Amino acid sequence: MKNIAVVMGGFSAEKVVSLKSGMVAMKFLDKNRYNTYSVIIDNEGWRLENNGKSYPIDKSDFSVNIDGQKIKFDGVFMAIHGAPGENGVLQHYLDNLNIPYTCSGVKASELSFDKCACNDFLRSCGILCAESIKLEKGEQINCSDIIKKLGLPCFVKPNGNGSSFGVGKVKYEDELIPDREKAFEHDNYILIESLLIGTEVTCGVHNLNQKIDTFPMFDYKVFFSTHNITKQEGFIYYIDISSLRSGNHVLNIAAREEIFKTKNIMLSNIIEEKPPKIKEGWKIINFWKE
């Protein structure tokens, strides 16, 4: 059987989410086809963890020695959220070793992780994007000029970060500086963007053996409005799971329950603990904007 490294952890605040994702992947990968190993990459180092023991990863060939047996990996299931798993760094390392992995390649990862560069690329293709201002840590700003250009509300976010960590919605001018400082906790560059009003649609794309497949379109607005979902600030939603079994409003964009099975397996976004003051039988779902 093939040896698969489920790589999780990372160097950002998303580590806690990544570890949950990795554990879900470890649980659901077919044990009849793969030997799966939990590999953690974080600020403490690169290591394989198994049965309470930790074994250092040999970075020269991405292998590990367990009790005298050298194990090399045939592939990587990428469960890292943020750096170095989404910004192309780990992909470049694996490419040099000819080890396949489950996520986007170096160029796509580098570009999409850098929000400002990605927007510039999209604009060059004629795609409309939000008005934005990029700032470097320590750079002085004139709040009035920024608000005049971008309007209110506007959004402050780390330029190189894959999720909602550090993101702030500025409703009043005096909120701009505090939100700026919060974003700088996650990156040395931040992006301040204008509000966009419209329908948010996502569509996954999968490339396997040079065959490109697309997943069903997922319309957030339609889905939320037809399944008793209450939106909170910070991209957090509460949903009555029972409504998934009776509604048929979203069959044209995605299979109802398969959405959450996929989210659970891929991103571990279904958290089993019942949040406070939420109706019995409800669960919390965190849709990361990646």
C-alpha cells in the first residue's frame, strides 16, 4: 500500500483549524488502500506523530525513521491552512522531490495567497475587483483619504492569509486604526478593500490525471436563505441540520447533505459542540473564505 503523509499544522493562526482538518482526513482516508501518517509542520519543527511518540522528518528526502525502519511517502494530503501549505512554499519543496500532493501547484498557490497580486492579475484579465489599498507595517495612513476613496463600510485584512483571521469590517472611521493593527498581527502587509454587494458563488475545480472536473456551483445566498441559516459577523453561520433533509431548493447547485460531508472531510468545518443559546439539534459551521 502507498504511504500517505497527512500534513497539518502551519505557521499561522490557522494551525488550530488545520489540525482538526488533518485529523478528519486521517479518519476518512481508506485504510485498505493507504498507510496514513500524521505529519505536523509548525514553528516547533517537522515531525511525525504516532501513538503519542514524535519522530523527526528528514527534510532531505521527506522521510522518517520509525524504530529503525525508514518510511518514505508516496503522496501528501495537504491539510495545512495558511503558510506554508497554501502559499506555494511546501508545494515547491515537494515538487523538487517529485512527491505528488492534493492541492494547487506552486504558481496558483503563490498568486491566490497574495490577495493584492491576485487582484492585480484578475484586473489584467478584465475581471472587476473591489477597490483596494495595500499598506506595509509601519506605513503612515490618512484615514479620511482612505474612507474617501473606498467608502464605508470597508474591510481590512492581512494580504497574505488564507482565512478570516485578522479580518475587520470598518463601519466607522475611528474603527480603521484598531482593525489595521489587528490585521498586522497576521502579516506585514494588509489590504483595505471597498464593499462589494452581489451574489457569492463558489465552484471547486479538480484536476486528476490531466482530467479537469468541476464541482456543482454553490450559491451562498440561496443556500442560506432556504435552510434557516443565521449569519453572524466573521463568516460564522448557524444552521438547522434537519432542514437539509426536507428542503430541495438547492438541488440545482449541490447535493444537500453532500455539501457538509465534503466540508467536514476537507476542511473539518462542522464542529460537533452545540454553541450556546442555539436551538437543540443545531450545529455551527464555519465557512472559511479561501
